[in-house]
Amino acid sequence: MTPEPSQIPSTHASHLILGAGPAGLTMAKMLRDRGIKDVILLEASSKVGGKCLSSEIGDHIVEFGTCYAIWSHKYILKQMKKLGIKRKFLRAQRIDDRELMDYIRDGGGPGFLWQVLKYLRLRKRLIARAEANDSETNAILSQPTSEWLRANNLGKIENMMHRVVTSIGYGYLNRLPLIHAFRWVDFNMMVTGLLKFTVMPEGGWQHFWDRFSEDLDVRVNEAATAIRRDGDGVRVETADGSEFSAERLINTLPMDVFCKLTDPTESESKVADAIDWGGYTTSLLSVADWPHEAPVNSWSDTCATDANDGQILFSRYECPDEMERDLFTVGQLSSAYSLDELTELALFSARDRGAIDPRMMQQIVWSYMPTYKAQAVRDGLLSAMSAMQGENRTFHTGASFSHEAVSTISSFNEQLIAKVAP
């Protein structure tokens, strides 16, 4: 018989964090840096790191989830340095086996540098107005990204986004609301492209997150099943019958999942209803041969503004396999298809782009890139997501509130920490 809530032994902390992915781990570390050490993270799976999955093949590590750190990953790069983890610089990345800048210059409009300056100026102005819940700005940020870029004669920026937005799974520009492109493609992203600064932690991302979390109180295999919030605090019950209590709760779970665990506020329900989760599939292919001039290649036709889901967006050379064939990782936007259909599409798309005798070795399907509904953005979703922080003793972070990338999640936490621990 399950004991009554009052009979369940409770473990207390000042802050409980749901989820030990990048959002939960970086928030816990930031709280610790502010002197708040009694923080407990509850993680449903058996590991930390969220959408990080490092697989060892001999001496080589295949990353099925988080792959790169770029110049804008300032907080994460600083943590790598603190932990003594070396950075491994990635080799050339191209699109259609061409230098990215050559492809960018093919875009319409004035020179690239002029477009960069115009884009950054307009982006800064619109984000500032959105924070004040300006209805006209909300309507602009709800537009498809390609529509806004073309209206502002930013064709070269559009070509750049084929590589830095679509090819890494953040969506096609004719469907992706402008706010999502703005959150990812900022000044730091531009600098990354110019410096070609793309690195991975030596030993892989799982190794990094394991090291990062060593001094944190992470309880793995603790899936939350019920959340109660009232004037006395927060209580979280988990699948094994444990109970945890705290003064404050920090949620990193998808909002639709969170709302099923508790009596949600009106704002929490509104956010959950406003988000559509996409799908992304990472696959490992074994091929007899696949001529590549660069270790990582994308294709303009599969990453184009109005391309179709299911085609492979990039290919990344990994290592030889035991049969002296080559292993490549490929990615697909996948929410519209079953796993069998994705396998067929991946193999067809690889053959169509020069792969000889591709064979599927492994597939990982992710729930990926939460995308805001256009009407919700027009109705003031962005300002509502900011105003709700702290309601009912709860703060929200993670991909739903910032962006899918580790860099934007940690940057968001650096701003949110001022509200969580003033």
C-alpha cells in the first residue's frame, strides 16, 4: 500500500531542480557559486546530460546528441577550463562541399558585412520592444523567419541560416518563427562563423557532464510523479515512493510534461498549449565509400528554406568500422515519419548524395526544438513567460524558455539566477 503523503519520509532542500540536463546542471552550479549548496536535482534517467549521448567505438566517441561548443558557449567553455578538460577543434565544415562563405555570398542583397550589421541592429531593437510586450513587435516575431529576412533584403543571412539553423535541426526557415532564429543567431554566433571556432570536449560530452556534476547532489532514476505547491513550500513525489521538499522549485521539463504532474497555474497551462515539439533523429550509417572533401558536409537542397522533412541535413565522418567500411553520423528532421520511414529516407538520401552501399547501424530519436505557435507569440507569450517566473514558488528554464542550444540555456540561466537567488 502506498503511504499517505504525510507518512512518506521527506528529504529537504532549499531548491529542488527537476531534470539534470544542461539547464538543471548549470542552474545548480550557479546556485552553488552563490553559496546555496542544499540543492537537489531529480533526474528520471540513469545519467546526467539531457540530450547528450556519447557512444564509444574503439578509441573514437560518436556523439548522438550534443555535438559542438562554439564561441558563444562562454559559460561552458569556462567550465571546461576549470575542470582541466581540453578542447578538440573540429575540422572543416562545408555545404555542398563548398566553403560556407562562398555559399553565403550567393545569397541576394548587399554585401555580407552590411547585412550582418543590419540584422544585428534590427534584432536588438525588436527584442527590446518585445520585452515591453509591444503588440506590433510580437506580430513581427511570430512571422516565419524567411518572410522577415526577405522583407529586409537579407538574402545572405538567409543562406547562412541554412547551415547554422536548419542543418543542425532547428527547423526550416519558412516555418520557424523569427523569435527562435533571433535567440540562436546573435552576435556571438556571427563571430563563431568568422573565426570558425567549433570545438568538442576531449573525452566526449558525457564525460564533460559527468565531471561537471561531480560536486552536485544529483539523484538519478528519480522520476517525478506528483508535484504539490502551496504556502508551506514544494513537495515532489517520485516513482520509487520517495518525497522531496523545498522552498523553491526549478523546472527544466517540457511544460506539457510538467503540467501533468501538478495543478498548473494559468500561465503554465498557456505556455504548455503554445508549444509544439519537433522531432530530430541522429543515425549512424556504415558505408563502403562516401567521398567528402570535408569531415562535415551539409546540402543546400535539404537545408533550403522550403525543403521537406526526412532528408539528411548533414553527414559527419566518424571512423572506420570493424569491416573496414566508414561510419558517418547523419541527422534528419523527423516528427512527420515513423522510424522505418526515417530509415528508408536516410538510406535513400545518403545514396542520392554519393554514399555507396549505406547501411543503418543505429538511430536515436529525440523530442527536439520546442517551437512557439505564431498566434501565441502575437498574443504576448514572450512577456508572459518572463512574468510567470517565481509564481507558485516555481521557476522555469530549459529549451522551452530559451533555445535548444546549451549556450543559450546557460545564458538564460545567468539572467534567471537573479530572480531565483537575488
